[in-house]
Amino acid sequence: MASDSLQQRIAALEERVARLESARDAVGDTESASREDTFWALEGLRRRLAGRGQVLFTGALDLPTGEHYEWQQGAFADGLLAADWSEHAASYAALGHPVRLTLLCAVLRGTRSAAELQEVAGLNTTGQLYHHLKQLTATGWLQAEGRGHYHVPAGRVVPLLVLVSAVVPPGSRHETE
């Protein structure tokens, strides 16, 4: 008897929850569609997370040089928070100089020779140029290809652009359609 009453109450609660969820879903369809359009990558990531926090960056691009890159990299947040970030300070420090950023941008745009890079960066001596190139190559942001020519390694192109996009204010980006 008590069990019949309990089963009836549970059935009534389940029916009420189903009606509430159905009403919420009907109202939220428009909001959900808008959110999925705006956060399509995030929504895809959530479907794959299995309850763990994760960061992801991805990109597909053609450089002015004609090179095509596609890249995706993700990491679980708990692993990133447990890592020793200071071990990677040299990689960040290499990007912390205006001349080095100018050099990387020039290389991505197609300027590859040391002589051209020296001119683009406005450096007076090859010693200054090679000082900056050494910092970038030592940390993997650039690679030498033959005598006096450089390129950004394929695995660094999208991550570099992600870092740049994280600090360039949205209003100042030269976005094209």
C-alpha cells in the first residue's frame, strides 16, 4: 500500500519533470540554435569532453606564400594547471620582443632570406638580426632552411596565430569576409 502510493508519487513527479523539460526545450530551441551557431566549435568540444574541462585551438589557413596549414591541438585543463609553466618561459620570452614578432610576421608573409628580414626589421647590423633569429630558432618558432633562409615550422603556424589572436583586440583585426 505504501509502496503503491510511493510509486504513484514517483510517476507523477516523472511526468511533471518531462512536461517541464519539454516546455523548456521548446522555448530554448531558438536560443540553443543561436548559441550553436556562435559557439559551434565549443559545442562540438562539449560533446566530446566526457565531463572534463579542456581547451582546444584549431585553424585552417592559406598563407600569402601559398602554403596551406590545418592544425588542431587540445589539452585537458587539469593537466595544464598541474604543469610547470615556467619550463616554457623561453618560448614566450622569444615572442616578447617587437623585432622578433616583426620577423615572424614577415616570414609568414613570405619574406624568408636573412637580407630581406634585416631590411624588414629595420636592423642596422647582421649581428642584431642573427641575435633575434637565434632566439627564435632556439625556441622552435623558426627553422633555418638552407643558407640564410627561414620558415615557421608547420606545427607552430596555427599556435603562433592563436597567441597573436589572443592579444590583438578584436576591433583592430583586419577581418575579411
